[in-house]
Amino acid sequence: MQTADVVIVGGGVMGCALAYQLARRGLGVLLLERDALGVGSTGRCAGGVRQQFSSEINVRLQRLAVRLLLEFDEETGGHAGFRQIGYLFLLTSPELVDDFRCLLEMWRRLGLEEARWTTPAEARELVPGLEVGDVLGGTFCPTDGLAGPADVTSGYARAARRFGARLLEGVAVTGLGVRGGRIEEVVTTGGRVSTRLVFDCAGAWSAEIGRMAGLELPVFPYRRHVLVTDAFPELGRTSPMTVDLAASLYFHPEGDGVLIGMSDWSEPPTFSTEVDWGLVERMAAAAAARLPALGRAGLKTAWAGLYETTPDHHAILGPAPGVEGFWCACGFSGHGFMQAPAAALVLAQLLLEGRSEVDIGPLSPRRFAEGELISERAVI
């Protein structure tokens, strides 16, 4: 039987970042990924990194994540591909305007002083050709941007291995041994592993891992689509990630084309990642309505991935009540790639030092049973 100080279930960016942070602190880490590293939700995400959230805990985590991404290349020897082209939020209702005016005050109080209010005319200067007839205002943060999901994941994985972590691909977890209310082993398709500590980093499948320990984690899979256009020089490579919040629509430069995403909030939970081509057509039409020049762009490719969504659209971080040794790092609600660098660091600090530089107590798994959910309104 194998042994490990800690077993990490899931080899997306969260699992690999955590493997790095724990291994560099001297723990014997075994990460298990049933497929290949980074091919799940991480490999299908849009790569956005923003600090403009409505909850203080998300803003604090994201300010830390931005700092870590700026230090990523030197720290890990990898290349994050982090480009601070900014995020532009377009607001089309008086309610959203009032909300974001208040959020600007909160952001600045937390140190995000570079975030600023934009008029419709200023938004059009940032994105030439933008349709702003219905836009009442917006916010822009120039230190937000884009990073490479595959690059960040592989950078953390390589760095973790240099510190002795074992990252195994093609090995699925099939059960957890819980005795006396604590974790004792992990059962896998490659054999049994003796351990006292398990981290659930299984993304959209996190609830399934939780059930193996007798826990019910409120993590639900929702399908989200992305399309990429053919070459489209009309949108500059430094154009910001542009978000029409009311429409749950966003687009940003991707290679020589444009990446477009939009949520369909009417779709129920599903593990399907089959592309709904009818929705792709509606996404293209919505993007062309916001940036008319996109109506001339051809479709290069489209895909669907999964958001691992919780009832309050916040991550679940920390030890689960009822099973000693079972820790959560899941439920990021579409923000897993951008929050993983910070989440991995603070979880490692909390585990080994008893405290972390960002207090993640509000994100504890306990909050659901105790009725202490948090509100996150800036959800795309």
C-alpha cells in the first residue's frame, strides 16, 4: 500500500497549485487525476483574472491571486502568460449603476485604487466600435486581465514535482476509507493509499468525492459555452475583457480572433459538455449587438465546459465538519482558474500555520448548515 501525508483529488489548476504549495512546505504529496492534468474545467475556461467582485472575500482573494500571478514566472520557473489588459464592466440598468458605484468605494477601501468609473463614451474609447446606446456607465480595472490556463497548470505541476510531489494521471479515486470519523485511506483504480488528509479539488465532480466520505457538498455542475472567431483585427490585442453584466455576455481578444462567452441561466445542472449550437448562434448574435463589427467574424471553434457552482457563488475552502482530515478546495462557481493561486496559498498556510494572510473563514463548508451564505452579485 502506498502512503502519503496528503492526497489531492483532482489535477486541474487548483489541485496542481495546492500540490506545489504543500510540497514546498515539506509534505509528502500525492495528487490523483483520473484523466490528464488540466483537461477538465481548467482546460475549457476563458482565462480571465479579475478583482472586481461584490464580496470582500472574493476581492481579497483576487488581489492576492494577481500578486501571485505577477510573481509566478520567477517563483515557479513557469510562464503564466498574464496580460493585464483590464476588465470593462458595462452596466445597463439604474440598479446596476447604483450597485457598482457602491462597489467602487469598497474596492478602493481594500486597496484596489486603480479601478475607476467609466462613462459610455469612455467605454467606447477603450473598445472602439462598442455599442453603448443602452449603457449607463461602467467600471474598468486595468490590473485585471488574462492568463494561460494550461501554462499556469503545467507551471505549478512542474514546480510541485521538483519539490517531490507525485502527480499521477489516469488514476481515479473510487472510495475513501473513513473510520472513527476520520480519513484513513483513499481507494483508487491503482490501489490503496494510506493517508490522514484528503483535499477535494475535483471541480464539478467534488460532490461525488464528498459522498465517498459521507458528506453532502452543495456543488453543482452547470454547462457554459465559449466560441472563438476567425482572425478579427478590428479588436486590438490589448482590448480589455468586456462584460455586459445584465446579459451575462463577455468577450476578449484570443490569439488573432475573439473569444466570446455567455451564460444560459435557464439550463439545469448537467455534466454534459456537448455543444448546443443553437446557443452558440445566440451568443454570436448577442456579441454582434454589443460590438457590431463582430457580425462579420467567422466561427473558428466552440466548446462547452462546466462551472462547479455553489448556492452563494463562492468557493468552499477548508476542513469539512464531521470528517477529520477531509478538506475542501472546490465550488469556485466559474472563478476557479483565477482564484486557484490564492486559494492554494491560504489553504497551505491555514493547514500548517493555523492562520492565513486572507481570512477564509467565511468560505468554510460549515456556512451552509449554519445558514451563513455570502452574496456574490458580479457573476457572469
